[in-house]
Amino acid sequence: MRIVSIVGARPQFVKAAPICKALRAEHEEVLVHSGQHYDHGMSEVFFEQLGIPAPDYNLAVGSGTHGRMTGEMLPLIEELLSELAPDATIVYGDTNTTLAGALAAAKLGVPLVHVEAGLRSFDRSMPEEVNRVVTDHVSDLLLCPTTTAVANLAAEGVTDGVELVGDVMLDTARFFAETADGGSVLASFGVEAGGYHLATLHRAANSDDPERLASVVRAFSRLELPVLWALHPRTAENLERFGLAAQVEAAGVRVLEPVPYMETIALLRGAAALLTDSGGMQKEAYFFGVPCVTLRDTTEWVETIQSGWNTLVGTDEDAIVAAVRDFVRPAERPEFYGDGHAAVKAVAAMERRYGG
Ligand code: UD1
């Protein structure tokens, strides 16, 4: 098979890494980077650490409004797909890059494979939810990470081409957890396992809202352990713009530049708790048995909540503090996300559908 894979944002590099490896064992993969994320710390370093080959094409689209970004990607991807005539195109997750790739492939009649299909937060005000819904409804092969995802698709009448393969992020997390030297990473950050909380925050609904940001900072200042906050560039910019940088410093929060993948996994595994509005990191915390406090009102990863490992608190100061303080470690951590071999299953599903 000849497959075009389209990536562009940080979490997509994590998802593409195991697919890339499994695919290239027997097939041709052409890798396209939209350029949605472009800083070294947001993009290249992930390719280096995850062993992903350099992209064959970089569309260098960069930042912008959602419509502009998606719109600029569309004709560029269309042109490439017309030229390359692949057997199928893969898109990952729920970013604007996912949406642009999905629309370009669907309009050309190139079969579309969606990795991480069927996720729903049921909150259409999230740009990611719109991207997910549209992408799923124009996909030919929908590779689901969980049984919840399969059920979500069925509820929307989507059953053809739906396959449960497990979560590719677990493949990546397991592989690198075995190879990374966590102890030396923690030492390089000057922290000890269990002695700090890790935080990340980048959702538009949080980072673009001064009230919600301020409430999160106040909550961080009240936690017993120090917070290491890996700052997304957008959040860093907004903390300055809203005059909150001094409060962050006064709160005793340690601000970090965007942290590469291996260091993130090591810091996560050593954290007493994760405080985040990331989708992927809620799961990564679950994979490693780290309690998670999710700074959102909804989540796609409902299993992490139902099993007691994750608490949805939004950005209410008291709720954040209480969730960290009152966490009770559940006795069980079921394998909702498969067995860590999702990528091989995903490629097998593609072979069955597009004739190995
Ligand atoms: C995007 C995805 C989100 C994903 C996240 C992972 C969409 C709608 N959102 O959000 O689903 O969870 O990536 O990080 O696609 N910026 C830089 N350098 C970069 C990239 C971005 O400084 O390399 C800054 C720019 O100011 C940019 C802002 O971050 O405007 C937001 O970037 P964008 O790609 O629009 O969205 P994310 O918040 O990263």
C-alpha cells in the first residue's frame, strides 16, 4: 500500500510514531506535516525523540484563526494527494490539521483513515469536537481506541469501517517508558518522585480567558506540593497579556518551556498528580497510575473518570484544590485502552480494507 499520513500538531506526532513504524515495515508511507506546530520544542524535538522520519513535505502553514489555518491547508493537501494518488490517507485525532486532511481526502474520493475515531466530549463549543465529528463522518476506516468510541459512532449511525484497535498513545507510552531513564530526568529538573505536581494548560476556553486562568493560578498556589507547569506558548503569552505572570511567580509555581515527549513521560510518572486540560495527558496519567485532575467541564476519556482515576473540575479554585486533596486511589485500573499493540492492529485493518 501507499499511504499518506498527515500530521501537524504535537499530540499527532505521538500518535503517528507507532503507526509510522508498523506501516513502514511493509508499505510505503509519505509523511506530510502541515506546519500547524512549528517551534522546535513543539515539533522537531518530537520527531527526534520518537524516531519519526523527517516529513516528506512541510506545508508551513503556521498559526492563525481556525478557518484561515484549515483553509490554507486544504488546497495544499489536495494538490499533494492528487499527485501522490495514495491507497488511503491517515489523519490523527482532532486538530485543524485533522480536519483539513479529512476534507481534502474526502473531496478527492481518497479513502480516509481516522486514527482515534469516535471520541466525543459532546461539547460543540470545542473546536476539537467539531473536527472530530466532521472527520468521522467522512472517514472510510474508523480506528477506535475504546469501546466507548465504537458506541459513540454507532449512536450517530456510523458502523461500516469501524474497528476497535486500542489506543496508539499507549503503544508510544509503553515503548518509551521502558527506554527512558526517569531518574535522571527528574534529577535534571531538580525534583524527586512524588514531591511535586505536573500541570499543563492550553485549551482556548481556558488559556484565552483571564478569569479562568487566574482561578487556576490561585488554586496552584494553595496546593501543598509545588507545581511544575509546562507552558504552551499560547498560555505563556496570555499570562503576560493578562498581567498574571507575577501571580504565577508568587504562587511558587515553577514554569517550564514546552517539555519534550520523554521528559514529559518521566515527569508525569514521578508526579503526585497531574493537573491538565489536555486530552492525551489524561490517558497517559491513567496508563501510569497517576491521579489526574482535569481542568475542563467535559472529557472524551470518560473511562478515566468512571474508574476513579480522573476528576473533572473545570477551573473552579476550590474544586481543583479539593480534587487533589481528596483523591482516593482506586483498587483497579482496567485495560480500557487495549494492550499497547494498537498500531499493528491498525495497519492490519488497513491491509484488509485496502488490499495489503
Ligand atoms: C492544537 C489543537 C489541540 C491540541 C493542541 C496540542 C486545534 C483546534 N487544536 O491546539 O487540539 O490539543 O494543538 O498542543 O487544532 N504556537 C506557537 N508555536 C507553535 C505552535 C503554536 O507559539 O509551534 C502558539 C501560537 O500563538 C498559536 C497558538 O500557540 O496561535 C495556538 O496554536 P494552535 O495550533 O492554533 O492551537 P493549540 O492550542 O496548540
